[in-house]
Amino acid sequence: MLLHLMTWPEVEEYLQTNTGIIIPIGSTEQHGPTGLIGTDAICAEAIAKGVGEATQTVVGPTINVGMALHHTAFPGSMSLRPSTLIQVILDYLTSLTAAGFTRYFFINGHGGNIATLKAAFSESYYHLSHLNIPQATQVRAKVGNWFMCRAVYQKAKELYGDQEGSHATPSEVAVTQFVYPESIKNASLSPDVNSGYPIYGASDFRSHYPDGRMGSNPALATPEHGEQLYNLAVKELSESYLKFAQAD
């Protein structure tokens, strides 16, 4: 069930028995010479839809632009400031809580969002507690990072070993190839790829990671790998969501 394809009476009926909603969040940023700029949002959205179908839960609109300031030296990358993203999450949760939702499960595709999301949850709890919304004290929010699922991590290590890296990884590229096989990209990749440098600003990032990759070899990705990783993520996150939704 996709929120944007429902009517308000359908949402009202849904809320009679279920107050949970899944919200995909990703990023619009470079993913090396062969990775789609929308990789993080594409993966989060596809997996969120799968989890929504498996758990019969409403899936909200994807937050496509996240906190990716360190990628903005590469053309096409976009970013929200952490303070802006916090306000976006706060406004989402305020609107949805007023309607009757209380359980928010964010399926995240971008590591750079994690710290800001957790800060946004704390900000939202504080803000909602000062509003005259009866169900505000029942609000709970959780982030599920698909790429950190145990089964996904193990499969990626099995498929790619040390060439998985930490950005523009073959695992995330494989999922996009599964979702959009018509958009598979090819390019010559140098066997020498940097890793291990800390992340600071955009110019520093590009100087240390000139083609955008961080220790990864996305040439190893295949749509078949992507399907396996997608299925593992959907299964594990569905279990995580149901446990979260049913907890006090």
C-alpha cells in the first residue's frame, strides 16, 4: 500500500487497525563511474515497497535527498543540511501523527543519514510532547539500514570479499541493476581505489576519492546478485518492522 496511491478514506480505514508507516529515505549523490546518482533512494524505495507488501503496511513517499554534503564536489549530487533534514523529518512526523500514525519505520539507504535521523527522532519526541495531539506520547521511530542487515552483510562478503568497500559498493549497485536493468552503466575502473581516509568536507572527499569510490569494485555487481540482496533485506527488515510495530 503506497500512501500516494491511497485516498483519505482508505487511510482513515487503515488507521482503525494499524498505526504503522514505512518511510524510505535515501540520497541523491554520486556513486562512482558506474553507480546511479539515485542509488541510495532507489534501493531504499524498492526494499520499503517489498517490506510494505510483506507486512501489509502503508509505505510513505520516498525522501530522495538526504545528508550528503561531502559528495557535493561531484556533479549531480544534492544535499540537505543536517538541520534542514531534521526539520523535514519533524514536519513529516507532526503531520502524520496528527492523522493518527504512531509507528515510524524509516528504511534507509544512505549511511550519511543515520546520525541526522536519530537526532530528528529526539527532536520530534520533544516537539510532539508539547502539542495537543492525544497519541503523541505513543510515537516511536526507528531506522532500518538495509545495507547493515546481517544477512545482507554476510552475502555481500561472500560475493565480493574485500572488494565490497564502503561506498559505490557492488552490493548497492547490484540492487539498482535488479530494479532498473535498463539503466546498467559500464565504465573502465582503475584497480587502484582508495579507502580508509576520514570523511570531512566535499573538496577533501574528492581529493582522497577522485572517482567517488571508497575501496569498492562495483564492476562485480550483477542483477542476479541484486535480487538475492533485495530478498534478504526485505525478509530481515520485515521481521524487524513487525517486532518494532508490536512493541510497547
